Amino acid sequence: MEQGERKYWNMKIEPKLNTPDMRKLQWRKLKKALAWQYENSPFNRRRFEKAGVTPEDIRSYSDFAEAIPICGQAEIREAINEVGLDMYKLMNHLFGTARMNDLYLITTTSGTTGIPTPYPNFKAALKVGQEFASRAAWRMGIRPGDIMGLCFGLSMHAAGTPLIIWYMDYPGIKMVPIGAEAGSDRILQFLKLFKCNIFIGTPSLALHLIERAPEVLGEPIKNLGIKILMCGAEPGAGIPEVRERIENEYGGKLFDLGAGYGVSCDHPIYQGMHWIGDDIGYYELVDPETRKPVPMEHGATGLMCATSLHPQSAVWFDLRFTMNDIHQVFTEPCPCGFSGFRYKIVGRVDDMLKIKGVPVYPAAIEGVVHSFVPRVTGAFRIVLDEPPPRVVPPLKLRIEYGEGVTKEELPELENQMKEKMHSILKISPAITWLTPQSLERSTKKTQLLEKTYEKK
């Protein structure tokens, strides 16, 4: 079969995703991965010892889920407190000397919630990263001749510089590393100058460029000819209202990428992201409060954690590691026809708000706000006077109204927005209206929470 005609990038593995045969392969790899972690990672060996088990004691998936507690940012902060801010000492502790001797590139998380978490890139991980990136790109329809404008932050960020390397051998494409640091005006100019037809960046940036294009380029964003938007690092691409706006304005197809080895499909209705790395990472859900396993059943919701099945060449996950994302999973076949179970990002544990006991995530509020575009710009902030999750009602929102909307129209707009939020989210917020372009735009992640208590 010709390369352009095949359904998947990897015809050997991808048809087997989320099947009993793949489950057997995962178990064989998981057993080897646990032994490797025990022997090579001081941090993870301590986790085994603290749990009172060895790899030999783990004889089933249920043993694994019960034996080793999950690990996340809190445990990384504990390690930092223990070894200090010497990043090389920290990484040797986390990943082990054997892997650190193979280190060739250091990236980090954005650090928006504290000290950036290091994401070291090892030479042994190069092929793993390339394999995942190629599987995702092929499903999105990226083909020889396409020109990719990379607009994630390139300076240290895990979604930036590594992509240049991961797509190095992808057939027939060109990559233009513009970087979020260039600013929106330069990004627009470079996208046009180099005729990029693939946009790679955050949904926030994609939305911001819609506003800036007429002023900077003298024409709407649709005229750039972007056919595919590969977005990640925040949940916007999975919010129907945000998704519809971006696709309409660009005239292209928006794909969601990340929070694991996942990529969305091109079904007209968002189906979540297909997990396309069963042979690379073992995926689990746990209860965010009890940390007990949540069965992988259709519609189940829980805190996602994952374990690398190739620890010596791990790209993201290590051993039952969580990025604090709440996922909802869908195990039944997708109507798009592609393989792999799917997951939607509900929100982040540390972003969850509780209003009269009702859990609310910023992404859900964003969806309601964007459903009122163009009467609003889509830009808003959630004002918190006390540390979350508990919020004394009413929840305070600062929202920009749209161009051409008069102050006389705001009361009716406010009533409609409150009614929709009460119907969908069970909240009745207090809204402060702002003039268009009052709120700062970001070329990276947009911080929706305005924490006034940190300024007191």
C-alpha cells in the first residue's frame, strides 16, 4: 500500500490499540519497566520501598494499581525540598544516573503553578517521541509538502523545541520554529511570509491571532490558508464553542493534542482525544480524593496517571505519574473509525472550584462565555479572593463585552449569560463588564484565575 493511502502511520501497532492483544503486550512491557525503575531510579526505588513491595510482588494489573501510590507535582516539590534547587541533582534523583548519562536536551513545564518541573529528553527517547508525533500527524492529515509553523514557547517548554526533533524525519514537511516568544505580530508575519499551512500552538494564541490579524496583516486570519491547527497545553480545543469559533475563523480543522499520548480525530463533533500510545505508556484513572483505581469503563471520570513502558527512553511519564488532569474516558468505538480509546479533559484538580458544594472547572465557564461571541470577545477572568477550591458565592467573573455592544445592552446580555450558567453549571455568577481588549492576551497559556488573595 502506498504511504499516502494507508490508514495509520504504524499499521502494525495502531490497529491493535485498546484490544486484548495489546493488553497482553502492555503487561509484558510493564513488568520489565517496573524492574528497570527499581534498579535505576533512586526516587522510584524509594516509592517501592515505602510501599513495602518489590517488582516481583506485582503479579497483576490490580496488584500494580494497589501497590504503588501515584506521583505528581506534590511529590516532585517534596523531592525539590529534599535535594534543593540543584536541577542536575534533582534529575539524577528522579531519573537515575543511567538515563542522565544519556541526557541531550532539557525542557520544563511552564511553571505557571510554581517551580517548573524538568522534562529531560534522552537520546534513547528520540525514536519514541518521533513515533508518537508521527502517529498523531498522520491522523491529522499532515502530508508531504506541508509547512508547520511552530508557535509554542521554544524557550525550555516541553511542547516547543522537542517537536523540531520529533518531526525531523517526517516525510516531506518543513518546520518553521517561530515560538510564542516572538509575539503575536511577528507570529502572524512569519506565518504569512513562509506560507505555513499548519499552525502549532495554544488555543489561546489561536484566538488572539484572530483579533490581531486584521490590524497586523490588513486581512482576516482565514486568508493565511491554515488548513490544520494542532493545539494543546490547555483545554480550549476540546471546548465546543471555542472549537467552532477557531475553525470558522481560520477555515481549517482544529485538532486537540496532549495531556498524554493523545490526539483528536476529524469527526464533526468532538469525540475527545484518541490514546495512540498503548505500547508506549500504560494509562490509568484514579479517584482524585481516595486515589483508588477507577475502572476503565465507557464514560468513567477520574484523575489520569500513566507509566512509561520504555522507562529508559521515557518522554513524559515515568511511574504512575499524574499531571493533575481530570479525564473522562470513552472505550466504545469512535464514529470516526480510528482505533484507541478516547479521553476528554474535564479540568485540572488544582483549578477546580467548589461553589455551594458544586464542582466547577474554568474550562466549563469558558465554554459558556464563548457561546456568546461576538457579543463578548471571549476574554474573561475568574476572580478569587480566597484560595480555592471553596468559593463563597457568588463567583466573580470579569468579562469583556464585544465590539459594538452598547452599555444599554449589557443588562440583557448579563441575564442571558447568568441563565445559561445556572442551567449548565448550576452557578449564578456576579459579572463585571470590561471594555474590549481590557484583559491581557497571551501567546502561551492564558491564566483564567485572577488570585487577588496573593496580592494582599
